[in-house]
Amino acid sequence: MASGNFDVPSIRVFIVAGFAQWFILLFFLSRLILKVSLKFVLIFIITVSFLIGVAGWWVSGPQRLSKSAQTTRFKELKLGLGKEEALHYFGPPNLECSKESGTYFPGPYNEQINRLTANRWVYFHEGLNTVYEDEDRSKCLPGKWDTEIGFGHDGKILWFNRIVGTTGPEIDTTKLNNN
């Protein structure tokens, strides 16, 4: 809750909370109940903290790898690219979807984008799964960490969301303002 992301907690907050939990529990149990020496308690706490840190780093691996892959693979992603250029730069999409937008665009743009979008492409990325990700993908909705591209009726990229769940969509507002 401290990170503000209720779907996936911050790994930093998780590590700090885990350290605090184990520190309090082990320190008081060791010192007050078991009368173990302070040196042993500190060594044990440092070891447990290190193991929690390693576990947190390992658990966050898919997220780190996904962001790295997206940054490298989709560095050429920009508004106005045509379908042929997108195929050249990014390869074929994992899902090619009808015009309905899978991404919600806040404000006045939502209706315009749905009207101006001809079709969408979704590229899957490895990452932490959401509860209904596989079910949503069969409905042509991207999962967290996926990349979603929306093409206008002219075959050019009208909008995209480079990393669903962590970035907001980028929209070609000049096309929206003209329609």
C-alpha cells in the first residue's frame, strides 16, 4: 500500500517490511526469551536479510527482463509508423485484434480513439502474470507488461502503450483534434 500499486507491491517496500518483521521477531525472541548473545543475533539477522534481498531480486527477475526487452525491442516505436514499418522493426504481433480498444484512455479521448482505431496489435512479454491474464488474452486484451499498438484507418500508428500496466498510452493528438 505504501507504493501506491495495489496489484503488484513494490519490491523495495517488500524487502524493507520483510527485514523489519524478521528483525523485530528475531531480536526480541533471541534476546529476551532465548538469551542468545547479541553477536549471534546480529549475524543471523544479517544473513536472513541478505537471503530476503536475494529472494526479492530473484522474484523481480521477470519484471526486470521484460522492461529490458521492451526498451530494446521497441525503441523505434513511435506514432505515425505504418504497418510494414512496424512489422520490420518489431516482427509479427502475438495478437491482431479488431478495432475495439483494449486500453482505457481517460478523458475526452476515449470515444475518439475507439472511433479512429482500425485494429490493434498486442506483443506478449514475459513478466509477472495478473490473475486473469490468459483469459484476457483470449479476449484480445493485453496482459501486464505487454505492448499494445493501435492503428488508425490510414494504417499508421495512432496510439501505443509500450508497457501495459506501468506506462500510459501515447496518443497522436493531432489526428484526434482533426476529427
